[in-house]
Amino acid sequence: MTKFAVVLSGSGVFDGSEIHEATLSLLAIAEAGAEYEIFAPDIMQHHVINHITGEEMDETRNVLVESARIARGKINPLSKFDASAFDALLFPGGFGAAKNLSNLAFQGSNCIVNKEVEASIKAMLKAKKPIGALCIAPAVLAQVIKGVEVTIGQDKGTAETIEKMGGRHINTNHGEVVEDKINRVFTTPCYMLDANILDIYSGAKNVVNSILESIK
């Protein structure tokens, strides 16, 4: 059975993983007859956001602990990721990708990617295994995989950041997937566009199915 490693960045769109994208990615994997294990780096979040007001809160949270909320406690620290045990790697979106898995939200094209995140991406690249990313997460890939072809939808500023990092951005609409055949990278915009939950499921399902088709 094909096995995905899914990397989360917390719980909640503004400071962690986008919960719809994460959950619907897991559903798409299961519906396709594949299986998954969930990972997250054992680090502190950059900050905590009140998801009603959008304001920063005076507290601290751990990315692994918060991601465990989505994983229902069944989660591993990303330090234990072994590329040889998986067929594909998948990054749902949410600002946690740009705040916790990297500092893209603050440093733009000069961002630094978390060492464990970078190591997982490079390990899959070396093994020539597919990598998927949703929403803003493709921009993180662009900092690690020079020259990669990705999409985050149609946001001009983020597309320019990807280009500055050496990547190539392709404009897309809901549910569309950009496949970089050389690097085996599959990306889709999800909530980087004005989307509803059906659009998110379409994007997640299409990325998962495209990855599975490439493995066949």
C-alpha cells in the first residue's frame, strides 16, 4: 500500500496548519486506498493568533503538540522521518508553513527553512519520490528546491517571491495541479485563492491522485 508522510505546522490557519487542507488531504489519501503517517517538528510556534480577532495572544505553544490535535494524538516528531519508509511527502498549507516550517512570512525570498523540514524534502528528492504541497507551502519548497515549478494560485506578491528564490510560478485556478516532472513536485493553490471547502477538497484530492498516478 502506498504510504504518505504528511507534515503539519500546528493547528489553525493563522499560526499553524490550515485544518480543512490538512483533514481533506488525509481523507483524499484514505479514499484513494493509500495510508499515511503524520509528522511535525518539535519546536515552539512563532506566535499564537486569536482566530476570532486576528490578534496575537500572550502565550506560547508547541508545533508538535498543536499538530497532534489534528492527528488525534497519533503523530511523530519530524526528526524521526525516514524517507525510505514512505512513497510520498505532503505539506498542507496554512500560515504555519510560512511561520513555523520556515520564516517565509517575515523574510520573504531570504527565508530560512526549518532544518528538519529541509532534510525531509531533500531526502525525498534524493530518493526521487514525489512531494506535494498545498496553499502557501509550495513557496517553502521553492527555497529548498532551486528552479522548482510550483503554483500558489494567482497572488502576485507570493509568485514574485517564488521567482526571487529561483523557482518558476504558474498561475492556476481552483483544483488545478502543477506538476514539476523533473523534481516530482505537485502543487495546488487551495486557500491562496478565494475558496470554499469544496474547492479545498478538489485541490487536495487532485494532488493526492496526481502523486499516486505518478507512482504507478
